[in-house]
Amino acid sequence: MERIEKLSEIIVNHSIKVVENEKVLITYESFETMPLINVLVKEILKHKGIPTIKYINPEISNLIKENLNDNIIENKKNILKFEVEEYDSFIQIRYTLSDYYGKNVDVTLNNKLKKALSKYKDIQVNKKKWVLLNYPSIVDAYKAKMTYNDFFNFTLDVMTSPYDKMYNDMLPLKRLMEKTDKVRIKGKNTDITFSIKGLPAIICSGESNIPDGEVFTAPVRDSINGTITFNTPSPYDGFVFEDVSLTLKDGKIVEAKCRAHTEKLNEILNTDEGSRYVGEFSFGLNPKILEPIGDILYDEKIGGSIHFTPGTAYKECNNGNVSDIHWDMVLIQRSDYGGGEIYFDDVLVRKDGLFVLDELKNLNYDLK
């Protein structure tokens, strides 16, 4: 219970920084999360905030999405509109029951839903305070190849990372990225170049994601050339894609393939014009997360990894790409995953997941 209370304090005081009379909407997907909900509400009340809780059953939510029509889409848009206008901050607590929800949803209607919600999603993400986390479930433990007790302890340890120290350790990388023009990534079935010139590098240390630990920017939209191959599972819309390989020319994904579901992969990348361009490039830097578990909130922070993101760019690092998708794909470059190199302006910055420049070696933690 002590770690649950610590997690609650991080969410309320560090992530969204609740102030008096602030309206906070807590959305949750399982009654298993009640220990956290209970202490969150108490912590918000302690700061004289105004908490509201909302339960969403994943099974029922998926059933509704499988039966989408124009009236349901309009209703969902109106509900989201009300929430972003009524509440100041949002805490979303997900709980995995299946990676395959959404698999039977009609693609055309699902894209129509995304477009209908995009205006208010943009307000929620870019103009409101929010934090997202996944409460440990039995399904997650199975994917991580752990007992539930071990997985629960692992997730609580990771979610309560020392985010202030993490922020300070990442500052030198931020400064270097903001002075860099050309990036080159090399590895197994990977050789890709692009520019990040003039784009900010954003430190993520527990503000919007729990767990956290990354520094991201965006490629200059039309500058990407080469091939990148990912070595972790990439779940999306009810499918799990493995060994995804993307070839880009002048920023556009001109070829996409994977071990299975290549047709579905390309269908997603054809969602709109922006879905074949990249909106984010990021370093995963959390030293407590070393193995992929099929949960992007964890996998994109894996120590010694990078992720590349077909789809929309974040407003705080906007390369001009707009899309209804934002799909983080993760490549681990530690030696135990095949290694790899990253160059900034032709200078080696990281090899086999370890930074080689003196000012960045603090970020290697215990990955050696």
C-alpha cells in the first residue's frame, strides 16, 4: 500500500499538479484498480481539488465499437466535447484484458470515429493536463512472462521511478539533440538518415505517462531516407505486428512489411496522408525497463531503445505532420538485441544501447 500511495502522490503532485477547485476526471477500466482510485481521490481532496470517477468496461466498450454507426459516433463526440470543456485535468487508468479488442471493428467507421474525435482529443492532449498509466493485470503479467506478484512489484517499482533525477540526467541529451542536424541509425536490417534541425527535444519524466523516461523530437518531415526494422511487438487496433520493417523515401513510407498481417499493416498506414510520414523520434531511457512486454507505455521507455512513430506529431514538437494515427514502433539496440549505432552529424553518440559521449554516460545507468 505504501507504493500505491507514493504512486498517487506522483500523479497528483508531479504529473498533473492539482490545485484548489481543479476538476479532475479519473477514468478506470477495472475494479481491481480501486486501491489506487481510493488514494488518488484522497490526495486530490487534500489539495482541495474536485475528483470525479468514471468506469469504462473494456468488453462493453469494444462491443459498442464493433457496432459503430453515425449516431454512436456523434454521441461519443458529444461526450468527449463535454469532458474537455468541463474538466481541467484527466487521469486515465487502463487495465488490459485483451490485446485484440478492436480487431473486428470496421476500419472505415473506426477512421470516421477518429476524425470525429480529433478536435477534442487535440484539446485534451495539448491544452489540458493529463496522465496515462496501465494498472498491472494478469494478462500483462502473462505477456511479461512473470508471475502476477512479480509483475505487480515490477510495475509499482517502475511507475514510482525517481523522476526528478531522471529529468536532470536527460538535460545534456536534450541540449545535444537541439544542436544536431543529421541523425543516422544503423543496425540489423536498419540504415536510415534524417534531420532534426530546428526542432525541440522534449524531456518526458512522469508528466503525462507513468512509467516514463524518454527524450523525443521529430524528424524534419521530408528528410527521412532508408530502412528501419523493429524488433519488438507493435500492437495496434486489435492486431499485434512483429518484425515490422519500413522503407522511407523523402519522408514517406514507400514500403511496409512484417512477419504477418502485412496487408493490415499497410491498411493502417493508409489511414490518411499523414500516416505514411513520421511524427516522432525518441530515445527510451528508463533503466528499470529492459524487456518488451507488448505494452507501449513500457516498451517505448526501454533502456537502450529508440522509437519511430508513423503518424501525427505532438504540438510541442511539431514537424507539420498531421494524422489520425500515432503509432510508436520500438527498436532495442542493446547488444543482447543485436546491437546498433546512432550518429549525430556523423559523430557516434550511442553504440549497442550505450551512450559513448562523456556528457551522456549518466544515461547508461546499469545497462552496461
